[in-house]
Amino acid sequence: MLINKAVTAKARLLLAHGAGAGASSDFMQQLSQQLAAFNIEVWRFNFAYMQRFIDTGKRSLPDKMPLLMQQFSQHADNCPTDLPLFIGGKSMGGRVASLLSGHDKVQGIFAFGYPFHPPKKQSWRTEHFAQLACPLFIAQGERDAFGTKAELAAMQWPKVTIHWLADGDHDFKPRVKSGLIQRQLISDAAQFCSRNIDEILLAKQ
């Protein structure tokens, strides 16, 4: 478990990685640092298939979804209860988190680049959105090949909030001509996360 402590933590976010890069990837490190700057303590972990790759150097496909859900849920079970718990992840990690909305410890879910569908395919991964037990907040690059702003313009689900990151791709990288840099979009996503955690905690008081 990799932990980014916050000076005065208001919540804990259990954060999972995407399909191809583990918990210590540049993106995951940058995001965790930015979240910690907003007083969110971040706990990052590797799914078992990714840990095997780190240990052996032999790459394999991610485990099937039920197994990923079981591993994520176990980490959530093991989290101490001294801080309100939120869960989330990058891409696939965010999708796994969204399937655990009924976990009794979890107050909200954050997906950083949700994989709405595989690029150039229309097999959508949103069938469970109508039955979410707690709110799902998605920070999504406007140009994300897994779900663009244009594709999602007409879609809405009662418990889903999408925050669009200007000109970002699936890794929140904008084009040079936008005048923005990836770090700004990651910070924007962290701020979006922080704002919504504040609102949830305020509503529970």
C-alpha cells in the first residue's frame, strides 16, 4: 500500500490504477500528490495481476472483473475507520470502484478517466449506473477516446456527475495548442474531487 498523507486529512481515498500501469505510475503519483494537497489522504494499491508483473516482469491481462472487485473490496474492508472513506481509480480502477457502490463503508466514488467504452467500439460499460448506491463523480478529458464530451452530451444518470477537463485525453494530456499542461488538468480533477467530498461531508453533519 502506498500512502500519501495529508497535513489535516478530511477524508481517505482508496485509489486503484488503470489496466496497463500500476499504482506507482507517474499519473497515479501526480494525482495522489495533488489530492493530498487538498487534505485528502490517498491509499494506492496494486491489483494482484499488476503486482505479479512487478515481481516477475511477466505481463498478463487484468483479472476478470469479479476478482478485481473482490480484491478492491478487501482493501476497503481493511481501511481504518478514523476518516470518511471514498474509493476510486484511474480508468479500469474507477470502473471497478463504481461496481462497489454498495460497500457499507464507502461514501462516494471518483473515476479519473472512466472507460465508458473501448476506443472506436460502442460496447458501453454503464449498465450499472442506474443502480448506484452512492454518488459517482467522473473527471473526464474532453477528447478521451473511451468517452468524449460529444458522445456523452445527451447522457445522464441520477447519481453520476461528470466534470470535463479542457482538451484532455484519457491521461488528462491536452494538446500543445490548448495552452494547458497535464499537471493543470490533474490539479483540476483533484479540486473537483475535493469539492465533492466537502459537499458530502457537509451534508452528513
